[in-house]
Amino acid sequence: MIFLGIGSSIGNAKQIFRDAEQFLGKNGISVLKKSNILKNPPFGGIAQNEFSNAVWEISVPNDMTPHTLLTLLKKAEQLAGRDFSDPRWSDRPLDIDILIWNEEIVDTPELTIPHPGMPKRDFVLKPLAELVDENFKIPTLGTLKSLLKK
């Protein structure tokens, strides 16, 4: 099971998310399930706008690697108008993170899976809880139930 966290704080989030899904589809990625879109306060201390956040379960082509997917996600963010020169945590039209990639653990300078911020982000955990059982195990982090309790 592969899960993405998706967020937006600039523009029409629903349309931006639809456009991102269409772009991913053209690149062989299918969105299997989507959580509801939740509204959340800004995160990280720089953004000023409310965020719209969701979690998607996706399927990818058998030969796709996490790093290849990351490259596509960055392209989707760029197409949505994200300026990568903006400071970290600033407002953005689209942010997509790889949260979980099956049972894999990835730890490179470009990518860490499972996403290390998950335990501290209700705006990820609550939408994920709409898609999986509370006993769902996240590699290295524990069960979703235990993370939600924290």
C-alpha cells in the first residue's frame, strides 16, 4: 500500500487536487482511495493561510521506484505553480509527500519513507485513518492507533 499526503494553501484546493490526480494518471499512477479534504491551520510557522489536506492511496507501475515517484510529484507541484525557491513551510498551491511505500524503508538525502513527520501531524494521521484500520502498522512508527493517541 502506497500513501500520499496532499495539501494546498493557495488557490482552489479541490481543482488543484483534481489536476494533480489527472497528471499522475497520465503517468501511470492510479488513485485508489481518497480521504475527505480536511481544513487545517497553517503548519511550520511561516504559512499564513489555512491548508486543505488529504491522504490518497495510490498504485504505481511495477517498475516505478519511490525516487521516480518523487520526481513526478515534484513536477506535479511545479505545474500547480509551486515556487521551490520559497522558504520551507511557506504557503503553496500544492504539496505532495510520499507517506508510506508498502513495507519499504527509504532513508536518503532526498527522501525518507515512512515520512518522518507523520507522528506529529494530525492533518496526515486523521485522513489516513479514513482509509485504513486503526491497527494498520506503519513501518518503524507503529500502529496508526498508537500514533493517533500521541
